[in-house]
Amino acid sequence: MRAMMVTALDGPRALTAVEIDDPVADETTLLVDVHAVGVSFPDLLLTQDRYQYKPDLPFVLGGEVAGIVRSAPDGSGFSPGDRVVGLTGVGGAMADVVALSPDSTFPLPDTVSMSGGAALLFNYLTVHFAFVHRGRLEKGDSVLVHGAAGGVGTAALTLAPNLGASRTIAVVSSEEKAAYVRSLGASDVVSTDNWRDEVHAITGGRGVDVVVDPVGGDRFTDSIRSLATGGRVLVMGFTGRDIPSVKVNRLLLKNASVVGVAWGSWWAEDPGRLSSQWSELAPLLASGALTVPEPTVYPFEAAADALLDLEHRRTVGKSVLTLR
């Protein structure tokens, strides 16, 4: 089968399409014919040796898939022909066939396409964890989203209203991205050039209850300044490259919080947590209350291009690779 292999830690251009053996089924795993694979920021970091997990070379990239079950063990709850989404963890997903644990595999509702399914798990489960378990999102809260046109940002914009948020404010860097987040239902859209002043005006000086920050960098301090009393900044990554620091007196003055969001390590401690999350998201997806935006789609052979576009912020929404 085809697989996308990292053979050197020289960035996305070092990705190599190779032929490897199909995985072998056993009594504990499903075999899934992969139709689409999600592309994420950790994939980019892995190619550059900048991720906290450092697998031995060579390794297959990718962590989330959508596809059709080829075989399933008795008692798994799945049957050949089922549409599913699943997690391989860190690596192993960019291949024609993957072996998945039933604990990290879920039925894909008919309301979601295969490409949409490959865009679903990393971002939506991360954002669900951020809002529900870390950020204590409450009915009526306002949510400010940095990097709003990216994968995490679009998940936050679409999931927050389903969890009770009354207002979503999207921070974007271009008119193209502004139009995109408006199409997803953002209540307000502000520019990266002057976002803090715009947020101050929009909220009448009150500030926001929750800030979703997958960017970090120099906007972090202004995020804290933009909080309402009791507000929370959710630290979800550092696509801006720089890791900021916080002066805790700012937290003291507003009874505010800076909260780390490490979804991967949380569910790795107990894979059953994934099923609990899915049980909350699946009804929203099936009913159409939650709509996964169609991602930017690349052919499998263009994996390097997808990662380079992600690195240089040319991507709108989530990116996926299609295999079938």
C-alpha cells in the first residue's frame, strides 16, 4: 500500500511516498480503508523535529482518518462496510490502510462527508475538551477566537454556540478569511491589525469571557487585557512560533485564568474519554446542529504542499488529503 513517510527531519519537502506492507488484522484492531486523512500543525512540527514527541526515522505521518471498515473483530461494535473516523495517535495515518483501536474509532454520520470526517476529530475533540473540561464555558459567555479561519478556529466558532456561547468574535488577517468566518456564523469579525481596540468597542469595554488562542506570540498579553472579570485564556498552541509568558498581576486584578489545553495527553491517559466526548458531539452532528465546514482538499501526493500552505498561513479552514 501507499504511505507518506518522513525520511529526514528537513521539513515537509522531505516527505516521500513509499510502498509498504498492509497492516495485519488481529483480534483487537479494525482495518480501515482510508478515504481521507487530516493534516494538522503537529504533522508540520514532526517533519521539522520541533514536536515534543520524536519518533524514530523513518515514520509514517498523520493522526486522523476517515474511511470504510475492511475488517473488524467480534464484539468491537463495527462491521465491514461501516463509515468511520478514527485516531492513530501521532503518526501512521497517511496510508491506504490503517489499523485502529475500537476505543479510538467512531461511526461517521451520513451528514458528514469523508473529507469532512477527516477534518473532525483532532480539532473538534480538542475544542470540546477546551470548552467543557478546561474553559468552563457557560451559557451566555462570549468567546474570542484567534486564528479563527484555521482548523482549531473554525471548530471553536461552530462548536461554541452549541455549548451555550452567546457571541463569537473571530480574529482574522484578510478579507478572504473574514468572509469565510462570517459564512460559519461568527457574530463579529475583527482584524489582526487592530483587534484589541475593536474587541473593546464591540463589548462596550467589558471584555470577553473566553479567549481561544492557538497562536500565542505577541498577542497573548492583549488577550489577557481583553478578558472580562473572571475570564479565561485557553492556551491551545503556538502557531505564531513564539511562546509567550504571563505577568500574573494581570490575572490577579481581573480574577482571570490562563488555562493549558493538552487534549492529546488527557485522552492518552484514558482512551475511554474519547467515547465520552463523542457521545456529546455525535447527536449534534447527526441532527445538523453542528456542521463541519468542508476542508481544503489536496491529493495524497500533495502532502508536502498541504503542510507548506499550513506553515505559511495560506490555508483557510482544515486541510485534508484524499486517497480514494
